[in-house]
Amino acid sequence: MKRVFHADYVGDLEPLDFERAQLSEIGAELVAARCQDRDELIKKADGAEVIWLEWVPPVDKYVLEALPQCRLVMRWGAGYDQIDTKAATELGVAVANAPTYCTENVAEHAIALLLAMTRGVAAGNAAMHSGGWRDAAVTHQRVAGRTLGIVGLGRIGRRVAELGIAFGCQVIATDVRADLIPPAGVRMAGLRELMAEADFVSLHTVLDEHSHHLVNASLLAAAKPGQLLVNTSRGGVVDSAALLAAVESGRLSGAALDVFETEPLPPDSPLRSCPSIVLTPHEASSSPEAEQDLRAEMCRATVQWFETGWTDSVVNPEVRSRLRAGA
């Protein structure tokens, strides 16, 4: 029987009845279990052709070499930095994600974080709940007429660009793909040029060896004074110590983060004590609608894989000519 193994995280997707029903229609079995480390994942996923990875443990060369029947690893989400894509390609294993389920959610959340800063929503709320009134230190800004910079013009970045235009922003963007055609009204620029020009910057890039600490002390030193930065991509894209220093020095007026280098964010993180940094707990993608879309997207891609030997959401398409042999 075709076998799919789901590496459970905290049980938030259980009981997986929808998934089991979808897979049973093509004669596939879904097995779910929590795995504390790579060795436990190897033991419990033995015999599975497809692995669904929610969060942990990471799937790297060690895991994939120990699971020779695994031909596809799918990430429950748009980001797939928990999977060593380079090692998977070398070993003939396809890597896929769920690229579309949360586009609207994350784009809306990025704009919400931006508005929370520009309109003083977070600061005003904190002041009111602590018994105060207006905080004279909070500077309010009008979004219309400002320049919004988008780092990464994938599905989410493009949607944020569209929303920025709707708010009356001038939008500039940068992307690693040189042949990318931007949406109407968006001007392409280099990263440092974008940082120097943009009043607001929203990050929407994947996390890999090239983008780790992409936003570092050097880049922040080149930022337009008073800039606001929003990160809803991956925590590792930003050097959090450098960001905190830039905010505390006044180089940046503020930042809003939904993702962090260490998650959950430690209680003693200095980010928590900086009033100019708005924090949300990695929930930009969340909504009942998005969860159902995610479930459907995972099942649709897996059914397509078993029926055709491929799926449209593979992120390392170069592996197709060297896929591991099936059972």
C-alpha cells in the first residue's frame, strides 16, 4: 500500500480525518506520529514514500539516507527551510511545499503590522490598557504617498505590493530572480537601493544559505533614516541583534516581527522589552480558511504525486530526471 508519514508537531492538525479520507480514495495510508529527533523520525517513517513535515525534526541528508523508500518530502506550509533541499536533490528526493494556502493571510498581516506602527495602534493600545492616554513619544505617519519596499516578489510579496498600491504607496521591489516581471506599478531596484529609498520595508524572501541574516548591520546602516521594517517571512532572514541596535539607535523608527530566529521567542529576549518593536507569535498565516486550504493543498499534491509521479509544488524541479526508483 502507498504510505504517507505525517511528522506531528503538537497535535494541532489532528484528527486528520479529512486527509485520511482523501488519501484512501487512491489506496494510500496515512500514518501520523510525533518525533522528538531525527532518529525517531527515521524509525517511525520507515517504509513511507511521502513524508509530511509540520515543523520538527529537520529532514536532512542523515534522515534521507536512512529512508531509501522516501521519494517526496512535503512541508506543511510555504516555507521549507526545515528540509535540506540540496541534499534531497543529490539523493534523488523531491521537496515540495504548500505555496498558495496563506497568501492572503500573510499579506494582510504584513499590512496590519505596518499600520500598527504607522498609526500608533500598538502603542496606543498599550497606553490605554495601562491606564494612560496619548503617548507623546509616538509619531503617527500617513501611509499614502510613502515608498514601500518589498524584498521578495513571490506570491505573498506581490500581494503586499498590490495592497501597498491600493493604500497609495509608491512601491519598489527586489528579487533574486533577474528575469522576474513585476506587477503593474512596481519598480524593480537593487537591495541596497531599496533600503536607501523606502520608508517602509516588508520582507517576503525564503530562508536559505544566501538569505540568512540578509538584513544585517551593514544593510541596516544603509537604510533610509526613520524606516519601518516588517518581517513575516522567516526569522533567520534578519540579524535580530543588529535590528534591535538599529531601532534603539533611532536609525529605524521601528520594526514589526511575526517570525524569529528562535521560536517560541524566549521570555527574556530583548526584543520583548523594546516598545518600538511590534511582536506577534508567528501567526500571520492563521485563519480557519487558510487551515482548510492547507489541508486540501497537501492532499491534492500528494494525490497528484501518486497518480502521476510528480506534483506541481516541487521546489527542486531539477531532481525530476534523477528521482529515486519507486517501490
